[in-house]
Amino acid sequence: MAGARSPAGVPVVRGRRDERAVLDGLLDSVRAGRSGVLVVRGEAGIGKTALLEHAIGSASDFRVLRAVGVESEIELAFAALHQVCALLDDFADRLPAPQREALEITFGVTAGAAPDRLFVALATLSLFSEAAQERPLLCVIDDAQWLDRASAQVLGFVARRLLAEPVVLLFAARETTDAYADLPELLIEGLDDAEARKLLASVIPGRLDDRVADQLVAEARGNPLALLELPRGLSPAQLAGGFGLPAALSLQGRIEESFLERLEALPENTQRLLLVTAAEPLGDPALVWRAAERLGITGAAREPAESAGLIEIDDRVRFRHPLVRSAVYRAAPAQQRRRAHRALAETTDAETDPDRRAWHLAEATAGPDEPVADELERAAGRAQARGGLAAAAAFLERATALTPDPLRRAQRALTAAQTKYEAGALDDALALLATAETGGVDDLQRARVHLLSAQIAFAAQRGGDAPGLLLEAARELEAVDPDQARTAYLEALDAARFAGPLARGADFVEVSKAALACPAPHRPRPTDLLLQGIATLPIDGHAAAAPILKSALSAFREEPALPPGESRWISAACRAAWDFWDEESWRLLATRELQRARDAGGLTATPLLLSALSYVHALCGELSAVESLLDELRATTAATGIPVHRYVEIWVAALRGREPELSALVEDLTTDAKARGEGFALAFAGQAGAVLYNGLGRYEEAFAAVREAVDVAPHSELSTPTAVAELVEAAARVGERRIAERALERLTLSTRPSGSDWALGVEARSRALLSDGGAAERLYEEAIERLRRTRVRVQLVRTHLLYGEWLRRERRRLDAREQLRTALELFTSIGAEAFAARAERELRATGERVRKRRIETREQLTAQEIQVARLARDGLSNTAIGERMFISQHTVAYHLRKVFTKLDITSRNQLARAMPESSPAQPAA
């Protein structure tokens, strides 16, 4: 029986014939021009491999790629992917140069900077797509649960991004893993009792007692391999009468026991040959025979193994079943396993495959061995250069275990822990840190251990405990590594701002004081200036911090190419630009760094940069650009699995006035934030609520959302310039003049030191809200004049609205109409629906008849079609669109054909008319 399921709801099927029909249907759908993906899941021996072989046999018109996961190779990054892609070398020249180079570096063909893993995945997708243009492609991956992590992630990515390519991806796995968790699945549950009895009878030539048959069927639980293997160890008498049946083991254990019984009956040299084969994951016959000869094993050892049905040797060495490999390897004494690995290491080419040679050497070593540890350390360096962090970490972890000198072992343990941390294996990293702190380490090593421990805590749960841990590590580093100490202080400040009022152990003020006490270098870097400016803010205020942060922003802007240690702080620099109303620096830094990340294929850094850039676009009312960036952000986070909070989506929902959507987003954000101790998220939710309710004209609720902004320290996340400006408007409208005046005073703490037109324009508007007569009018006019010189359109339009409302209250209806018409037109073009409705109500109140507003939508387009259309409208090529969206250029072309049909256009040139910038297109439900 079998059950098939997928997110789309694949129907349940039963019986081996039905399972084959599912695979045949998948192949047929690809022949018709669609892609197909399926994970065949079931326990060992259930028949997964037989189904894969059926698919291969039915795909004579396909180009077939196949790879098998091997448990002993699970730490070798990209090992399985290399098996697959090596068969497509002829198509590599068709890839864009950066993608081709990423694959060449990953597979060790050329040297270069390690490519981002997701860029390697995109290159693999493109390679599959190009190969499939000539002939449909069938890629079969058996024992997928044992694929190395890097290959599994890449192939899982490819499976999720296939759409219009004639490609079938078939995985067989014993259990679901993260890499394939949401892919369509065919669950193989085993034969029913009648089918099981038929299979059992077919392999037993003599009489089979009914009671024995009942017990064998019950123990096998429908597993075909178990039904074939369990009777092998029984005598004819036992089969006939049921006497002396062995005690039940686990099913897998019984199957392995059956294989071992056959193994034990073989000649000694044949057993040794099987062990060498089990220890060699590539299935390379030449390598196996070279190692066998070194152990004195001759070709005569082959025939008994093949006759016993345990192995096949032709162009590849294949075990009958993966359980045979594991049974052979586990049954061998440790000394024999080491000899086999030693022989394989000595016969593996040190030039063409140094990493596998190093791994065999490690497995051949029983105790500490510095030369082998050195070899593993070099292998880790090579793996890291190819982007294989997980493999590098595994090599370093093994090198640590084999290092005889305690101090050197502690140093290697720290390096291994750092690499495990960067690879996302946080628990393994913490375990290695315990070793790293022993062995007579010096103060620098100990301080770095404590820093990494704090970083792991912050990465694992970005909550209130992290600031104190990072602060303690930074203080410890001051005496031994001032540069790293300053970086640690920046991390502690970042963590403290993130925690906000929920910080435990150390808050923003305490961290800032400590950071300012750390000696600054003679020639400060951009990050040194950033650290000093951010730390000055809560201690000496905006006026003292402003010149330092302006210098920091200028330094970041003038640096043509920031090193990795500096560029990681671009988001913090953008945050400083927001604090001081510097939209230009914010936009320039985020745009430039995002483009660099895209050019370099740095997909891991991309989500944070997309968030930074989309937020400044949102503040400026450029919602079409925001939606395009959010589309890219969603595609990136779906591909990378990197969690990103939905701050920009929250802000856009607030600006558009969509209360139900905002409420749902805020509930998700704040529930998680409270549990983790992220005070920033709670403050941000309040600010977004104030924007929403001011737009809807529900000023009491807006006031409640940011009421605290004047009662907390000026540097608090609850008292950002955005929150205070919203509070001035809400308090003025509900008659809380005293609080509005206090909020205005708080606002000037940041606007005056900033001096930008954005800052002074918002300040002038806020003063106008608390002024009367000619003074109010002059302030509104000043605000409009200043904000016109900026790109912050939302603030300009809101000023027109407030000015128009004031003019109407002053009974100057004609003047009011001019301002309100401008506000209505601009709010409508932006897509700020609540503010537009407020402007419309005010305009009607002047006696003007208002045409029904129309915010254009493209509801017939899907979300992905909208994104493709936007990018094509903006002039991107199919290749560039594919790189942004993590799809192949052929899928881009497929989407564009559908877009042209739905919009009734025939070329890309017509997209600008069909989808203007101001159109906030909505995907079809």
C-alpha cells in the first residue's frame, strides 16, 4: 500500500501497480512540458529503489542523472551534487559567467572566493534547465536521507523552483528531512497480507507451514526485502513446522542479520573485499581494486560476493541494498575498518581528491596523530574556499579530536566551533567550545570563546539575555584584542537595541558607557565612528552624537568597497541614517550594498539589505518599488530559510490602511517577540498602529499606540523620531495639547541636530499643528517647501492633507480644496488607501464633488507573474529576472508569455503602460 501527498493534495494510491502509475504519470506530465518533483518515502527494504529503477526504465527518451547518498560521505560538501552535475558538463558554457564560475569553484575546477550556497543552487537550476531544453531530464536521488547537507539544500532548492522546465526530480528517502519537507511525497507503506504471502511463497521452494507464514508476514510488516531475507536463515524443518524460530529483532536488524549470515559464509578475502567496498562511497571499481591489492586481496574474491547476491561490479560498484553496506561495515572489527581506510587513503590521488584522502586517513587513525590532523585542517581550508562550511567544520572537528597537544587542540576546537556556528550548527559549536576553553589557553583564546558563546546565544534566541553576554565578552577582549572588542561592542549595542525595554542583564545605556570607554584607534574605520556615534546617543544625546554619526555615514559612503568585516554593519548604518533623518545616505548605502551582494551572489546577506532598502522606499511612499523588493525578499527567504521579521510588510499595511492585515501581522510579530525578549518589535508595532489610525482618522487609538513616547528616555525604541511625530499629530487632534508640546520638544532633539529638509519639514508641520493664524500657515508652507526638496513623498502628502484640513477649519474652502485635491491625488497614486479616504472626506466637506477613486489592480495575474512583469517593465533581462527570483530564464519566459496574454499586450515595451509605477497590483486570490 502507498499514500501520496503534497501541498496540492496528490490523491492516495494503493498497490505496487498504482505506485508505478504515479511515476508514469509524472513522466508523462513532463513530456507535456511541465516539471515534476516527488519524494518516495518509506522504510529500508520497502521497495523505493525498485520504483526508481522502474522510472528509469520508463524514461528511455529522457537524459538520466543519478546519485546515491552514502552515510559515510554525509560531511563532504557537494559530494552528491558533483555526481549529478558532472554528467552535464557540456551545458555549463550556456550559463551566465558568474553562475558557471560558482559551480567551477564549488567543484574545485578553478580557484576563487567561495560562492554563496544559494547562488550555487541557482546555477544548478540553470544547468538543469539548459540541459532539459534538448531532451527531458530525469534526476534520480536514492538514499536522499544520507546526502551531504550542501547537496540536499541545493537539490531541495531546485525542486521548489522548477516550473516550466521538462525536468523530473525523484528522491527516495527513509524519512522526511528539512531539505525535502514540503515537497510532494509518495509514502510507501508495504504490501498487504495477501500480496506478502504470494511473495513469500515465491521464494520458498518447499512446504511452508501456515503458522510460520503468519509469523513471517507479521514480522515483515509488508516489507518486500524482509520477506525475501527473513526465511533465508530458517531450516526446512523450521519452515515446515515452525519449531525453533529465532527471537524477533527490529525489522532492520533482522534484515541486516540475514545479510550477515550470508557474509559469514563467504571466504575471508571476499569479506575483506566487501569491507573495502563499504568504506569507499564513490563506487569507483579502479579505486576499490587498488586498495584491495594493497591489502593482498585478489580478483578471485569477487565471484563469491556476486554469487551471494550482495554486490554487483561493472562500471560502478553497487551493493544490492544500502543495508548490505551498513551491515558489512558495522560487523567488521574496528582494526579491520581502519586497515581498509588506510588502504583507500594510500590509493586515493592526493592531487585530484585530497579531501577524501584526508577523510580516509582520519578514519584509519585510532588515536592522536598530528600529521593527520594537519591534513584535515588543510582539507577544511579547501572545503571552506569552495563554500562548504559544514564540511570544513566536520574536518576541523575531526582534526581537533586527533590533535595530541592540548593547547593546539583547544585552538582547533575554537576554529571548529566558529565554523560550526557559521554553518548554523549551534549545538555542535557549543560542544566544541567546552574543549576550546581547556588545555592552558591564553586570555585571548578564552575571550574569543566567551564572545562566540554570546554570539551563539544571540543567534539562537535574539532576546534579552544577549546584550549582557556580548558586553561581558567585549570587556574581556579589550585588553587582548581591541579591534575585535570594538566589533563585539557593536554587536552588544545591536543586541541591546533589539531587546529594548526587555533587555536583561545589560541595557542600551550600560553597553554604550562601556563602548565609549574602549580606546578608539588612531585612524578610525567607518565602523569605529559608527560605534562611537551610536554609543554617544543615549549618554550625551542627539546633538553630541549627530556630528559623529554624520562622519560615520560619510565614511561608509566614501568607501568604494567595504571589507566583509565592515560591510556587515551597513544595516546598522542605515538605522543611524533613519535616526538622523538622512534618507539620502540610507538609500545610497542600502542600494549600493544590495547590488554588490547580488553581483557577488551573496544571497545570505541579501534579506537584511532588501529589508533596509524596502523600508526607505516605504517611508518615501514608493510602494510599487517596495512590493517588488518584498517579492524578492520572499523568494530569498523561501530559498535560504533565513528568517526575516516582516517589519516592512507591517509598515506597508499601516500606510495602506489595511487594519485586518496589520492586526494579523502584528499579532504574529509580537507573540514571538514577547517570548524571545525583543522589545524593538513591540515598539515598532506601536508606531505602525499610530500610522494606521492617524490615516483612518481614529486619533484616540493612534494616541494610545504611541502615548509612551514622551515618557521614556529619548534614545528608547519607544521614542524614535517616527513615533514622536505620530504622537504630535494624534495628541493635537484629541486635545492633549500638553503631551503634544512635550512630543514636539522631544522631536526637536533629533530634527535640529540633523538639519535635513526631511527633519526640519516634519518639525515645521508638527509646530503648525500647535499654532494658530498666520504662524500656522507659515509653518505649513515651510514644511511643504522643505519636503518638496526630499524624496520622502509620504510626509509631503501628509502635510498637504493637514494643511488642507486646517484651511477648511479656518473656513478658507477654496484654498483648502487646492491642498486636499493634491493630497487625494498623491495618496491615490501611492496606494495609501486610508489617508486617501481621509482626504476625500475632507474634500467633500468643502462642498466639492469628488469622482470615485480607482486604485488599479491586476487581479488576474498571480503573485509571481506580477513580480516578473514588474522586473521586465523596469528593463531587466530574463537572466537577471531569474537571478532575482531564483528561477530559470526559461521559467521567466513562461511567465511573461502568460502575462502578455492576460494583459492583452505583445511586447515588454507595453508593460509600462499596462502596469504603471503607481499601480499597486494585487495577486489573484
